[in-house]
Amino acid sequence: MANITLLGASYTDVPAVDLPQTGGGTVRFYENVSMWKDKKICVFGDSIGYGYNNDAHSFVDILSERGVFASVHKNCVSGSTTATWTARLQESSTEIADADIIYAEYEANDIVGLKAGTLTTDALVSTVRNCTSYIRNVNPTCTIIWLPLTIQHLSKVAGTDLSYYQSWVNAMYPVFAELGINMLPILDTLNANHASSDGGDPNEAGQSAIGDLIMQMPVVTANYPTALMTEWTGGAY
């Protein structure tokens, strides 16, 4: 097998495989935990990253407790949206400058804003572009990875009406692909047993499962078709 370079180090590549659930895209799994040694990460997000309804204990804290990373910086605020990402980044500019990986997840509350009319896809796309530019000006060599929401969050905020999430996917995923932002498919990892009492945010088992997934590092290319969420929520997941 050929080698790949990730985060400045070379590793044996695992062949990409098709993702039939999405109708496209590729995935590679990097399962060598030693690749994470001494890496520094920053995580920006909403209630999932904060650990809402789980005593503020999220996958971010779990990753820190495992002691594999050199440092783990958590800047996650319940209720945050992609549109608030700019402020979060400015608060953590020192950590970003020193980070190897930047993780972000906001779209659950984006859907709420789109449905309420307080957010537009144009504004969200503009924010992603501006934030990506900010990150790469501060730290040109870091990797940016988006964490898609969990199936519980999608059900909680979208219900049976996926049109607003479809709008988010249609607007954002092409920009992710253009800007080189990869994704970890946490949507396909959790199930109903991973939901806390609010039915949306992950419980301890769910948070741990997200941490496990991040440690395995299945990075998915950002060329999903627009039917992705309909296929997944239709039972394929």
C-alpha cells in the first residue's frame, strides 16, 4: 500500500471505499493511535461538544482524559451556531496558532435558525469562508475537520421536515469541498441508546462513542450528494 501524509507524518494508506449510503464520497480509516501522540487539537461547537444534559462532560473532555493528545482545547457553548464561530475563534487564537487539528460542529442550531428565519444559508456560507481564512492566516498548516450532527440531534431539531437541513447541506457541503474541510461521519455512529433524556444530546455512552470515532479518524471527503440526509434518516443508517 502507498503511504499518505497526514498532520505532517507519513502513514500506510488504507484503500478508500465507496459509501453506498451516500451514493458517493470516499472514506479512509486511520486506526494507528500512535499517530495522535503529541498532537494538539481545538474543538469548537454547540451542546454536543459542551456536554449538555451530561454534566458538561463531552467527547472533548473524554479525549483529554485519555491522555493521547498533547493538548485538547474546548470552546463549545450550548446554542451556538456556525454564525457564532467567528467569536469563538477569536477567543481561542492562541490555541489555534498552536493546534494540529481544528474540529467544528454547529449545524443542529443552524437548522433551528433557518426554520425560525434568524439565519440564512448565505450568511452561514460567508461565515465558513471567513473562519477558514482566519484559521489559515493564524495557522496555515493545521487540518480542519467538521463533525456532522448526530441522528438524535437531526430528529430533535428537524423532526420529519428535512427541508431546512437539506438547504444547509446544499449550501455548506460544496463549500467544505472547495475549502478542503473534511468531515467525520458521527451521524452514522450513534443510535437511540446513545441519547440523553432530552432525546437529542448524547449521553455518556454516546459521547464516548464520538471520542472513539475521532480516535479512529475516518475522514470522509466532502462530496456528498444532496440526498444524503434523506437516505440516512429514511432508515439506511
